[in-house]
Amino acid sequence: MPEEGVPLREKAEFMSAEETVQIAEEFIKLGIKKIRLTGGEPLIKKNFAKILHDLSTFEIELALTTNGILIDQYIHDFKTAGLKSINVSLDSLNENNFKTITRRSDFQRVMNNIDLLIEQGISPKINAVVMRGVNDHELINFVKWGAEKDLSVRFIEFMPFDGNKWNWDKKVSYQEILTALENHFGKDKIIPLMGGKNDTSRNFKLENSKGSFGIISSVTNPFCDTCNRIRLTADGKIKNCLFASSETDLLSEVRKGNSITQLIRDSIFTKKSARAGIPSFEEPAHVEAFFKNRSMITIGG
């Protein structure tokens, strides 16, 4: 969330619980096998438990990405819905640094909720966005913590969005992250792991250790050629790539009673081969074009 916040919008601009499930069902009919509820922060959505329950009635895999603060309030709903795949966004293992990054004092609650998930048989993945001069000094601690807890920690390259003050100097690349870890633990002690064909991260583990770590390199080494993901925003629009500034409005058509099947197909079939057509982030003009994309906090989905 930008320090100055974001402009608030009318409730009617967003999908209701019923519309969320209705539109999701259209994707399921077209072959979608997995739905991840994400954000922003999905657990602050009114009627989240109803949305989760209704989606759990479909023959799909359900997943969730959360900042972890409200997990304890929904743990029963997670178990009832059979939710097993949960990602927790956590950019620091230091309480003071966590507060600086998030502007919240919820560090201990998030850590307790991660332990709660583990106690309940749900092993979360931890997502950490790596920013130079902010938390890049915590890479080794994250890997050690993941090994100790038997967790998967994924380091994510800092992506440019409106409002997040991105610049090239703040980015820590895939190769820099891996090199820093190899220099500390030893190159021969870091074991590459076989991944699935549509994985977003390149995964590793320490020799003779529990847990694993991965690197999601959307900026310097993207996985676009194997990407099978599509995003439905909280206000009912398709973003066929997080880098894309263009969107396809489904919610307006649903409210008119119109079919959205062809709109979904057209959006997916016009997906660019890599990063929404942005060739690189080395040229200022390319970065400037991407800043027209709205911030993550206003995307939801």
C-alpha cells in the first residue's frame, strides 16, 4: 500500500460474492482447474467465507495468497473448504523491518498464524519481495528459517507498479540472489529441484536440509513461455498478464445479462508472448509505459 493510500471506490464497482462465483464458473467451464484468491488482501473481502465455500463446491483446486494477519479468524473456513495451498506474503523476518515495510505492527500475529497453519497440517509457502537496501540482507536468514520450519520460501524480484516507487537500482536479480546464497552456503550445497512445467519459480534446497527456496524472476528471467495463468481483478476485469495495462471488462457484461465466453477467449488468445509485449526494463521508455499499470493493491482478484 502506498504511504499516501489509494483513492477509495464505490462498492458497486466491485464484484459481489455472487458475481465472483458466477464469473469463476464461466472460467471453470472453459477448463480452469485451479483458482487462487489473492489481492490486495482477500481476507478483508466482505463475505470471503461464503465465496470460499461456494468455490469449494466445484471440482477445482483452491488456493489463497494472504498477508497472514487474519488467518486465525478463518482457519476453520480453510479446513471446511479443503484449502491446502496458502501463500503468505512476508518481506522481513525482523519485526522492526516488517513494520517499516508494511506500516503495521502485526509481525508477531503473522508469525503465530504461520505456526497455526503448520499445526493444522497446512504448510504455507512464503513470498518475499526482495528490494535492495530494504531486505536483501535477509536472504540467508530466510533460507535458514525455511529449512528449520520445513517451509518453501520464494524470493520475488521487485516488479514495477504504479505507486511502488520502483526503479532499476532497487531490483535484486535472480542471479544476484542465487550468487549471494551460493557464496554463503557453498555452491555445491545448493541442490536444484525438479519443477513442474508451469512453475513460476526456479526451486532449490540446501543439502541434507528440510524446506526449500525458490526465485521468481519476472523481471530479469521471466517464465512467460510456460505461463498458464490469467487474472480476474476485484472489479471484474481480465488482466491476461500482470505486466499488461490493458484489461477486458467482464463484470459490465455480466450485469447486462450477456455471455462473457468469447470475451474470455479473446483475452487469453491475445496474450503476448512475454511480459505483455514489454521487451525489457533496461530502457526508461519501457518502464514508463509499465507505470501506467495500476498498483497491485488495486488489482485484487
